[in-house]
Amino acid sequence: MTRAIQHAFSDGKLLSRALTHRSFGADNNERLEFLGDSVLNCVVAQALLERFPGAAEGELSRLRANLVNQQALFEVALELDLGGALRLGEGEARTGGHKRPSILADAFEAVVGAVFLDGGYDAAAAFVTANLGARLGAIDIHAPAKDPKTRLQEWLQARRHPLPRYAVVTISGEAHAQRFEVECVIDVLAVRTCGAGSSRRTAEQAAAEVAWQRLTQPA
């Protein structure tokens, strides 16, 4: 695991604590997670300031939120295979806690905190950059700021159309790794689209994006 994290810990106990969920015992990663969250936000804020010198504060805040939200950190934790190294209580392990997005995202923040305590800010910044650098490089500052559901809703309201209806079509997979399929229906325009995701919310957003594209793209 240290090899995947690419930081040689002087104090190995810090990494062990960072990968210990509260369900395992009192010496867990919650305090490191608290610290790591602040360090992570600081590192990302600095990186955004340097990359987008002309961006306004609101734009920078939006970009940072997209980089450090739970889904993004969950994906990074999966890439590092933090789930395989997590220490969980029996109940949490039995119900698939090592794959749960919230637990893995928190564990990544805790590792950031551990690296910071062990090696200082520069080491933590290097760790964050190594794992979020590709996402930072792929940012399009001109991409729409609003999420698909909001964009679709505002488009319909501007034309005095009723709001879309969302309904879950199917839920598959085990409790810790469910997949939702959601339908977006706009009756007045005879539009019916589907979207899928790891949560109802992400599936709704996917379905809304398809509907918005269908309504706004030239035929």
C-alpha cells in the first residue's frame, strides 16, 4: 500500500490509522480525515489559482468543489485500492464497507492528513497532485456550471413547460454496489430518456443530460 501511495512514511502508524475506520476501534481515521480535508482543499485551491490566473472566486470555488467531492475522491481511492487495505469492523466489512463511496472518500482524505503530518505540506501537495493531477489537467473552465437537472429544468421553465418526471426503472447489484436506472419523462414534448449510475441522484442527472441534449441539439 505504501508503494501505491508513493510516500515513504517515517511513522507507519499514521498510515495504519488513516486506513482504520471508526467501526474497527477508537484509534481510527476521523481526526486525520478532518485534517486531510483542509489540506486537500488548500492544495487544490493553490493549484487552481496557478492554472487559472484570470478566474473569479466563484469559478474557482465551483472547480474545487468538483475536484474534491465524494464521487471524485471515491474514484481516486479506488485507483489506489484503499478499500483492500481498510480495517473495518465486522459488521461494516460484512456489508461491503470496503467499497462504500463515503468510507473510501473519507479514507483518502485521512491519507492526505497522514502524509501531511509525516512529511509536511510539500509532501501532502505532491501526493494530492499525483492523484488529482490528471483531473485538474482535464478541467474545462468553460463547461456549464449548472448540473444537468438544473439546466433542463430552467430550459423547460423558460418555455413554460411542466417539469420532468423522474422514476426509478430498475435497481441492481448488492447493497454496497447498487446500480440505478432512472427514466426522465417530459410528457408535453414526448421525451423519454434513461440514465444509469451508482445512486439515484447520479442516474437522474444522466437521464436529464440525455434529455437536455436531445432538446437543445440541432436535429
